[in-house]
Amino acid sequence: MGFDVFLPESEDELMTLLMRENAKIMAGGTDLLVRIRAGRINPDKIISLSKIQGMNEITDVGDRIRVGCRVTHSMALNSNVLKEHSPIMLMALKEIGSPQIRNRGTIVGNVVNASPAGDSLIPLYLSNAKVVIHGPKGERKLPIEEFIKGPGKTALSMGEFVRAVEFEKSGSWHPLFYKVGQRTAMAIAIASLGLLIKGDNLRIAFGSVAPTVVRAYKAERYFKRSNGIITVMDEFMERCLEYVSPIDDIRASAWYRKEVIKNLLKSAFDFWRKKVL
Amino acid sequence: MNTVENKKNVIGSKIKRVDAIPKVNGKAKFAADLYFDRMVYCYLVLARKGHGILKDIDVEKALDVPGVVGVYTYKDIPGENQLGEVVKDMPCLVSVGEKVRYYGDVVAVVAAETYEIAKEAAEKISLEIEELPAVLTIEKALEDKIRVHEPTNVPIHKKIRKGNVEDGFKHSDEIFEGEFYAHYQEQAYLEPQGIIVTPDIDYGFTVYGTMQCPYYVQNSVARVLATSLNRVRVIQTETGGAFGGKEDVPSYVASYAAVAAYNTGRPAKLIYDRETDIQTTSKRHPIKSHYRIGVSKEGKLRAVEIKAYMDMGAYATLSPIVMFRTLVHAAGSYDIPNVKVDVYGVYTNKIPPGAFRGFGSPQVLFAVEAMMDEISEKLSIDPIKLRLMNTLREGSRTATDHLLTESVGAVKTLENIREISNWEHLNKEVEAFNNTHQDKKRGIGVSHIFYGVSLGAAGQHLDASGSHVQINADGTVDVRIGGTEMGQGAKTVIAMIAAEELGQHIEKINVHQPDTAFVPDSGPTVASRTTVYSGNATRLAASELRQRLIDVFCNLTGALAENVQWGNGKFLDSLSGQEISFENLVEHAFRKNAKLNETGWYKTASLEWDAEKGIGEAYVTYSFASQIVVVEVNLNTGQTKVVKAYTSHDVGKALNPEGIIGQVQGGFVQGMGYALFEDLKFKNGQILTDNFNTYIIPTIHEIPEELIIDIVEEPFSRGPYGAKGIGEPSLMPTPAAIANAISRAIGKRIKRIPATPEYILKLIKED
Amino acid sequence: MIVEFTLNGEKVKYDVRPDKRVLDFFRDELGLTGPKEACGEGECGACTIIVDGLNVHSCLMLAAELDGKDVWTIEGLKGPGEKLHPIQEAFVEAGAIQCGFCTPGMVMSTKVLLDNNPSPTREEIKKALEGNLCRCTGYYKIIEAVELAAEKLKGDG
């Protein structure tokens, strides 16, 4: 119990502090402080981002959008850039926690926590996000799938922090987002499913059914090969389920998660078929 | 005492809660909000093993933490190391050499200068426990090979033997059977358990805390500290919800804190964090039940045979009286000539359940109502009609052969829900929805229940209450009762009764926090009994005082007593029109040294009860309710949404209609959580769902769009103004109605609650 | 460390232990016991306070972070004179209070909602209060209270 708190005011100061042992960055604290209280982590230094100027940009960078590490879910929900260019992100953000959590929690925080149930990760995976990392050696960018290595595990090295996340605009795609929790609202996902569809192009990602959020690439390619018309649902389903490897946990069984994903996929495509026809 | 009269002052009118302002401006003092000079903070050390022998407690490392004042174990208890209301089978602090019986058994209390230090030190205490195989299911307990307590895991058996069930089944055209299981439910009051014990100026101890039953706390602390009742004073703080969860548990919390206060000589504050609260405090009992019901082809119930097993966890504590309620309510609100019920209490190495709104009855009401729904479906009888055919009326006899002579609103509640739901149309509407939807199906569920008011035959010795009413020289009134306010509105209804009887404005009446120093042992605030017991006691005291004020008034004005009216802060001679304000009258009374304080004492006549056969007057009276619920089940996910609900409650007389509506709304939503997603999960006897991120209770999004409430008033002649209880009956019909609605929506019988999405999806997939 | 911030409309300066939760600092040291603890992990909303116009959990905020902020607790909410704030009045009048433990948090979340959206729909009310658990009322009268508060505030304006 007990830790030192640092409040850097510039990136340089932050970088210096990051060289210390057993230090954790805190943006909103909505996840970090919960884990400390539960005794799951025990850092002796917390570096709060609350006094840093800037780093809260939501910028239109051509075919991509950049979201700074201090952008909260509430800020993102109010962003015209995101409303226009990433409706799928808004759909996911609305499902996060409560106003109190959305007012403090950040999208980059979701990325760094690397939870398979992170609601904002599904749109990031679907939008081929890149994680912008700053560190002692300068800047590097990693695709989100390479950045997130497992539950709570990332490719961050000592002294590095995530400065921002950049992802493709998807305003011209049709978004679908389903989340199943134990109750209808304010729940942690038991299984979630996000889709972007445009003509015969499909992107599909699952949450809470594998160690990380996953994209079902084989199913995406199958969709393309079928010219966007799935005639044999089973074949498509099989290619999706290759990516689905859920576990039993406190919220639901593996069986339930898989079953729900199958059913949601069916109804998503029923919906799509009706829409296209 | 016949108390049914028409009253004109405040009873039955819309009143603002008397305790609302301090609660809305943040000034109300709940347990954790009290701070005392030189106070120590406490934290508990739990066994964290399901079953074993405690071999050693190593406190050295904890004592080394700076700021630790002391660590107290069984050796530091001056009195009896024994807790447990009703059955005293639970240690206060487990002794070395004795058994640990569940994960949450308390071994030591740490006292420190701050809460953080106390918690940190508690984590540094190491326990040596020789583990024994644990009994984690009812089935395992019934084998009786590994014993939680000697001599048996099945120490309690209660029964009803009415008529002859074999005969009844012989004369039945159809026999239905079913097995049901109702899981735990956590009370999840928002304010966690919390107590402060402080050495006081009367050379004893004063206990402050969140609780339902100050007299239980007083007894428990006196025993543990080996002191007398007149050295322990208990004052209830504002209580942030209880629902039964603060019936016996605060006695235990107070006992741990008392050990710390005794040994440190300082005020000791013990506030549970949510995890400790869920891990160690009582829940609704899990009950497995088997039903067999014989009916005529017209749908008349001929015989019912029920076997139910309830998991008492590691300690029986309140279980025997909870079982009594299970027993009496198992056959539902129906007139059945032949009834055989057996209820068994079973020990396991798990959390000891206790009191929770409904007290052992929602589990079996869910089961019997599922059976009624099944009968209605199979015999193609309209579910409301089937219930009307069999329900209790004046002149009916309950399952325990209790002849009902008055205040039976059962039929009316059934007729009223049919009307307010527009029953025929509702059925068509749901049918139309189902014809046009593939992934979602709707269903309509009906339930009908009765509920015994107050403690009944199993707790008669506790069924009396006092109230002290005092008029001050400035015309204000102090009312002190033994019943507690925990959010249900007791203070408001008591203030209304005092205002009604005295004629004083309700704003001038202060219903104080219960304090054992002022009011004699008034029993517990449970079983929907406060309005009837504390209410009647207040009424007695206040009407006595009014008589004295009338005498003074007559002396002053020459009015005749029978012409005197009171209300709105004044007394009036209806003949001459002369009036005197309440304040003025009191001033005169004081000048004459009139006695303007009175203690009312109310008790009910004893009930005839044959415990061997389970036959007789189980309760003083019964409340009745009927409910219709429409649900929508998502066939892809198994998730259920309650779309709308109609509910009708017979409350005798609605003293505070706004308060009743609030109770019914809250009870409905709590019952909905129980029916759908509140699911306690375990691993080796440890509760995994020990905070609100995993133990899921309803948010504002889950409530049905429409909840239509109807109140039936069938007066109870011995209730104040005819009132019966509503606190618990507000929840009772909901789990059953929702389960039946889901069954109708998916075409499969729901036999377990909570009916989680996973359970429902499994049923849908089954062939 | 020294933190300077505005608390319930007044400029204040305190020497705080930076890793203390704002909830504990307010309750144990400043005697502001309006914010309550019921879960300690941002699930129940009983500890809700307003920071720079947004409702947040005081159990998930560190005292060090208070520096430079504009902070309100239930204790600071007042109407004209020493009267209740119209939102508080509405909660009393609508019967939205039972045990009262969730009430301060509910009122603070309502304040943020109505500051930003004077005429919320039922759905918007639910969305704004989804992070505040209540175990007594079933939420119905709370929704009515928010609607009534919106009316009252419009009347004032």
C-alpha cells in the first residue's frame, strides 16, 4: 500500500520519470486504481498525466484519425471527427461503463490495458489501428495486433509510453456492433462482435472470446471471394470460429460465449441480407 | 383492540418523507460518517479456507506495522465466544484447536490508527489451518459422511401434515411434478455493514451503527463482553438499506468491534469494504424443492406434497425461523385440502444465509407458481382463472389449516390485475409480436402470492413493541420507537400516526433514531411488522396523550369531550367553534403539571400452533398480491428484458400511499434482479462475485418501461387503521411471474432462478 | 504535497498525501461525508463528485490530481438563500429518496446532466444515471425527480 505520485507537466519530464523502476502511468485511473485496490498490481510510483498540457488531440490525418493519449471516452463521444469518420468507434464507446467512467477513462488506456473485453478495441482492430509509441529511442508505430500480446500484455518496453493511436476512417463502411453482458447496461462484455461492411469487403472482429480481441481474416477473405453474398453460412461460420477460443470465467462459460457468437453472426448476416436485398 | 376507523388528518395522504432533507443535502449520518476522538479503525482477519482445524495464528508481523494498536483473537474475548441469533452455533473469533467452517470465518480483529494500516496489518497475519475436505453442496451434505457440525449435517426438519395427501392424489385426475432450485441472493444494500463501539460515560459501551435490530446487537455485545444489558446502549445510525441483511449480522459486526473497544479502551470503528461484506454476511438461502400436485380436471387443487432442502451454510443462526416461513408459504396462496410439506435445513461449508426480504418464501413461491403455470398450460385453463378457482378467501383454510376470517384481498388482487393489464388484449398483443419476430419472443407470466405478516408462531415471544411519545413545552413532539428506519419509510409512517392521533402538524414531530436507552426491547425490525407493531404502540401512546389534552381543552373552554376535534395543529370545539392551537394547549397543560409523556406497548394475542403437525395460526394475518409480467427473450443470447408489469397488493390500508408505491417499485426491481442475473459464484467455498463488477444488480436501464401498481385495501382489524405489512410482499410475486413469463416465451419450463442468459440459452438449445 | 483548488466555490489550499483517494481525503480530513463509499471500484456511483463540470468517482481519483481543479460535492449544492437546490427539492418532492445512501451521488450526476441538457428525454436520463446504483427505489421516482428538477430549473431561468 502507498505509492509516490508524480505529475509531470511536459513530455520530457514524463520520459525521465518513466526510467524509474516499478512506475505506472495513470490517465483516468479507472482501471489502474481498481487493480491496485484489488492487490493485483502493486506499483510504488504512479505517474499521473493530469497536468500534462495537450496530448488530447483528435485529429484528421488524411485517411486516418489520430487520438491522443489523454482523450477520454467522453471527449471522443463528442468529437465531430469521430462522428463523421468512425461511427463504429462511437457505437463501441457508448457501451463503455458509465458517465463517471467515460469522463475519466481513455481510449489509449483501453489499448494499454489490453483486455480482451476492452470495448474500444474492437473498432481499433477493425480500423487497422497503429499504436504510436514514444520512448528513449524516439517514436515507433506498431499495428495494434502486434502491440497487444495477450491479456494485459503489450509490446511496451521500459521507458516507453503510448502517445496516441491512429486508425483508418471508416465513414463509408456500414458498422455493426453487438455486445452481450450479464445485464443490458453497464456490463463487461461476455462476448462482443464488430463488423464493417462495404460491398464485398468485410472486416470482422470478436471481443472476450480469445486472449485478445481478434480479427477473423479468413472469414473476411471468404466473404470477398463470395462477392459479399454468403450462401453457405456454415462455411463462413467455420472460418469465423477458428478465431474463437473462449474460456470459462466468472461471467460465463466458454460454451455460452461460442454459442452467442454463432447466433450473433447469424442474425448480423440476416440483417445484412435484408438490407442488401 | 379494534382500530379500523376513518381518519381525516394525515393518514392516507401524500406526505414528504420526514427524513428526506438530511439525506438529500448530504448531512445524514450513516455509520461510516461518524468520527470519534482517539478512534481506532478495525479490519477483520478471515480464515480463507472452507473447512479445517485452526492450528496457529501468527500475529507478529502485523504487530510490527507502525500504527497498529493491537490484534485481538479468541483469547481477548472477555465473555462468551459465541454468536448467532436464534441458534448460537457460531464462534465470535475461531479458537486455536477449533474448526474453521467456511471461508469467511473470522479469526482476529486488527485495530490501528488508520483504516489503511489496519488492512495492511490484517494481510500480514498468517494462519495455520489443517484442511479438511469441504462440504460444498446440499447433496454432499445429505450423505452426512463429512460433517460440518456433529452429530449431523441435517439438524432441522419442519413439517406440515394436513388431511391425507395419498387420498388426495387418489382423487385427482392429473398429477404434476417438478423440481426447482432457487439460488442465493445478496441483499446488496448500498451502505455496507458498519459499527462503532465506544466506551461511554455510563461506564459501559455505546454502540452506533447501521442495523435493523438494536436489541439483538445489545444482547450480543453484552454476552461477548460479559457485561449486563444496562451497560450496553445501542443507537442506530441512518441505515443505508438492509433488506434483512442487517437483521442478525450487525450483532456480529458489533461484537468484533466491541472486542477491539474493550481491549483498546478507545472508540473502535469497523466498516466493511464490499468484499468483506459479501464474503461474510448473510444471503437469501438456496433452496432445492420437489413438488407433486394433484388436481381435478377442472383445475381444483386436491393435494400437494413438497420436499424442500435449504442450504444453511456453516452456521444455522436464523435458519430455523426462515425455514418456518418456507414451510408455511410452500403451498402458496391456495385452499388445498391435503398438504404434506417437509423442509430440511442442511449444513455446508459455505456462507451462512439468513434474512432477506421474503425470508425463505420467494424460493418456494417461485416453485409453486411455476407448478400453477404448468397446470394452467397443460389443462388449458387461463392462468388467472386457475388461481381464482383455488385462492384463499374469507372462510378458507391455509395450508396450515388456519381459518381466515377477515382481510383476505386475494381475489380482488387477481381481478384487478386482469383489469389493469387489459388481459385479453395483452395476450393478443404478445401473440402478434411473436408472429412478427424471429429472434425475439415475448411471454406473459402470472403469479399470485400470500405473505404472513410479522414473526408468526415461530417468533411469538418477540412480537411486542414499545413507543415512547413525549410532548415538549414548545409543542414539539418526540417519538421514540424500537423499530428502525432503513429506507423503507418507518419514520414517516410513525410520524403520520402520531400526527393523526395528536392533531399536531407532522413537521413538529421528530421520530428519533432508535436508542435502547429510551425504549424497551421491541423485537426486531423484520417481517413487515413495523407499521403494525411500532405503529400500534405509537397510536396507543399518542391517543392516551390526546385524551389528556382534550381534558385540558374542556377545562379551558367548557366544551364536552365528545365534541372536541383535533388536527392541523389545533383542537376545536365543533359545537361552539372555539379553537386553541396545539402549542397553546400544551402550554396550559404544562402549567398544570399534566403528564405529557407516555409509553405505548403493543402485543398480539398468542397464536394457536401445533409444531408437530405444522397446523394452526401461522401468522396474525396475511398480505396478498398478484402480478402479471411481460418479458422479451432474445433467442440469440438468452437475455431477458422485462417489458412491462402489472401488480396488485392487498395492504389492509394504505397509510402512506406514496411510500407503498416506492416499496413496490423497489421490491419489484430487486425481485427482477433475483429472477434474472444476480448470480453468486463460488470456488471451493469462496465467493468469487464479491463486488458490484461481478455481482450484477439492476441499473436504471433494466427496469420495465411500465410498472402499473394497484392497491387493494381489505382492512385488518388489529392493524393501525387497518394496515398490514408491505415491505416484503412487494418483492414476493416478481421472481415467479418473471420465470413464468420466460417459460411461456421460450416454451420451456424455467426451473432455476436466477434464469441467467446462459441458463435460458441452454434450455432453448435442449431438445 | 500542496494542492490548490476550488472546493464548493471557495479557493482552498491543503497539504495532502498525494496517493490518498479524494474520497478519503474529503471524508476523513475535511469532514465532507456526503460522498459515500459502497464499492470502492467505480461501479456504484455513491462517491460521485463534480470535477471541472464532469461527474467522476472520488474513489478513483487521487488527492494529488485535485490541484487546479474546480470541485463540487453535495455539500456545496444549494439553492437561493439557504434553501435546497431545485434538484434536491425535486428529489424530496418526487419521493425519490428511501435509504438515502445513493442520493448524494444521484443528485450530483443529475446536476451534470441538467447543466448540459436542460430538457433530457427519458432515455437521456437513464444514460446519465446508469452509473449510479440504487437498491431501494427501483429508479422510477428518481426518473420522475429528474424530470421535475428539469421543470423547476427551467422555471427559474
